[in-house]
Amino acid sequence: MEITTIAVEKNVKEKIKEFGNKGETFSQIVERLLESANNRILQDLLMDTKNTVPIGVALARAKKRWQK
């Protein structure tokens, strides 16, 4: 695996360090934080209620639209 250096301010480094577990590298911490952020973005997307209707309203509309 290729290693690179990312310059961050000392206060940012300390904040990242606070999220770490004993023996964890900065790379592992950042990777875990990114995974958590991605999961949160996905959760927010899936749980977004904009442009939605309650199930009762949707069922009533469907029954009205597809009457026998």
C-alpha cells in the first residue's frame, strides 16, 4: 500500500486523535470516520421524507385510481 502525507493543523490532528482507539493509526481513524460519514449520508438519504406521503394517503389514492 502506498503511503502519503496529509498536512493538517495541529488542532485538527488532536481532534482526529480523540476519535481513535488505543493502538489505532491515523489512517485507520480517518478510514473509520469516513465510513461513518458515508453511512450517515446514506441513512439521511433513505430516511428523507421530502416529497413523500403517509401510507394511508398513498393507499387511498391507489384505491381511488385503480377501482374495480
